Amino acid sequence: MGNFDFKNKNVVILIKDTLLGGAERQALGVAKYLKENYNAQIEVVSIYSNDYNQDFYDFLNEAGLQKVHFFGPPSLAVTNTLSIRNLKKAIRASLYLQKISSEIKKMRPDIIIPYMNGPSKIAALIYRKTGAKYTFWHQLGLENYFRDWFEKRAVEFSPLFIANAENGLEVFREYYQVPENKLHVLPQYVAIQRENLAALKIKEEFSIDENAVVIGMIAHYRLEKYQELLLNAFLSLNRKTNVHLILLGNKSNSTESAEKYKNLEKIVCESGLQNKVSLLSEVSIHKILNILDIGVLVSQIEGTPNVVMEYMTYGLPVVATHHDGCKGLLGDSTFLIPNDEKILSAKLIELVNSKEKRMEEGNRNLKRIEYFSPENYFAKLTQILNKSRS
């Protein structure tokens, strides 16, 4: 039987890159918790890039960490076809895996915790060579599967698979035919702590009427996030209603993000609602969470979304697309909806028109989020790791 626990362990955390998305917030939140509660020694390794933005750097420091290791980007997509080009790619991939395993071995890891598929693929391929006894495939949200030679090998080597929502296991169950005893669902815990700030002062900063009902969506400006759907639903609300919409993301994350931000800006300007819509980038989420009355997340696909957990932590009513991960958080809420503009608009009107309903839903969510605590998360993760070694 296994008897692993995190106390005094050396933990290497693999992340995709150094932009502060949901997975990175989870990773650094885990680093902080393990340092403070288990006296764990933490090293963070970025797989694809080392270009810090300020949000990431601030969160890194908050976790009590000063640096992220980076050993160059991998190139692991190798097909099964026989060709000189493919052979060269396989050689480059093998050299990269040899290099990163050698560098991580110096950290003397007891466990490697990856975040997202790329880091999971690498962790599965190298963990035994580094001396680590534990790792797992960590599937989160919307990710690509290459189904190439290295990925197939990584799936074979991975001792277990943890997804934060049931839909994250489908490809392993159906395509890779991984045995059920290796498949686990474990939603993450809330990576932030609530900060109570002066709401009226923040509203004044962003020129928002102090009596307005504020609707907000905090999400990356990416194609799979449906800010346009929310914006169109908001535009259909009675213009005499005292409401305000906030969209918050980071327009500097990529060319795609910048382009989407410009498109949203154009819609707002053409609608003449600049005074009723705040399109924000690189603003503290705590500021915005303190002034929201309704939290929204509409999107193509999710795992267990961090932002819904954050809305719940702040006692907000939540309107969200009925993804598996959202259902796991919000239970039988009547505010889980399909991505339909009319339905979204109707749900917003229902909440805007009733302060009592907002309070009822917010209190319900505040109670439900108590289950998603770090104590529960690490107890279950430890149980899964020990079970995999028994």
C-alpha cells in the first residue's frame, strides 16, 4: 500500500507558459499552499515560454517563489510515418526530453505535478528518469490532443489520469482506451482568497453609477470564450434599466486576444453604450469581483472553471453555460443555460429585477463553494496517488 503525503517533499510543478491563465493560477495556488502547509520545497518549470507578464510575476511572488525554470521549448509532435523529416523531429524530441529530465533530476523531485496536456505529456515521459515516484496526467479545460507517437507513449507511461471535469476523460477512455481504474475526476479548489475592497471607490474609478446593477464576465479574450454572446444579450436589455457590463481579460496575451478585444470595442462603440460597458484588460480581478452583482461565464467548453469558483467565493449569483464542470459547481441551478442569446438575456433580466433573487443565489453559491477547499482537494489527491501505488 502507498503512504505518500506532501509533507517536506520536493515538488516540481510543470506549467505551459508564464501567462496568468486559469491553469497557472491553480499551479501557483498549489505551490503556495504546499509551501505554507506542508513545508514542501517547490520548483516551477515552464515548458513553452518564459515571457513573464506582470500579473504572473505578482502571483508568483505571492506564492513565495522568485523564479521559474525554462529549458527551451519542446517539439514533440512526431507521427508514425517513415521519413527523414520525421526522423529528425524524433531526434530533436529525444534530445529535449533527455535535457529536461537531466535538469529536473537535479531538483530531486518526489512528485511532478503538471498542468495541462503538454506538460502532462512530458511529465509522463520523463518522471522515472528524474527519480520522481509520482506524477499524473492533468487534463484541464479546452486543450489539444496531437495523438502522435510521443503522446501515445506518454499515455502508456502515465500511472493515472486526473481531469477536473468528467468530459476531460473522454479522449483517454474512448480513443486511448485507458482502464477505468486509472481515470479520476478531481475538481480544483479556489486559487484565490476573498479580498473586501471599497466598492464605491472602485465604481468611481471606472465611472460606474454607484446604484447600477453590475454584470461581469472575467475570461480570456479567446475564441472559445463567448464575450460577444454576453454583449449582445446585454444590448437587448431595456436601455432604461440601470445596469452596467464589465468584460475583463488580458488583451496582450496573444494576437488573437488583441484582435478580439478590438472587435468587442467596435461593437460597444457602434452601439453607443460606452458609458454602460467597461471593456477592461490587466485590471485586478479582486477589484472587479468586489463590484459585480452578477457573474457570467458563457463559452464553448470548460473543465471546472476557476472564475465560476471565484464568483461563488464572492457570494455572487452565476449565469453559466451548462458544461459538466459548471454543473459540478452549481448543482441544479436554474441559471445553467445553453449558449442562447434569448435565454441568457432572460436570465440576466430575472436577476437584475430581483435583489432578493441575487442574494438567494449568491448565498447558495457561497455555501456550495465551501466543499471545494484545499483541505478536501489534497486529501483526495493524496488518496488517489496512494491508490495508484497500491
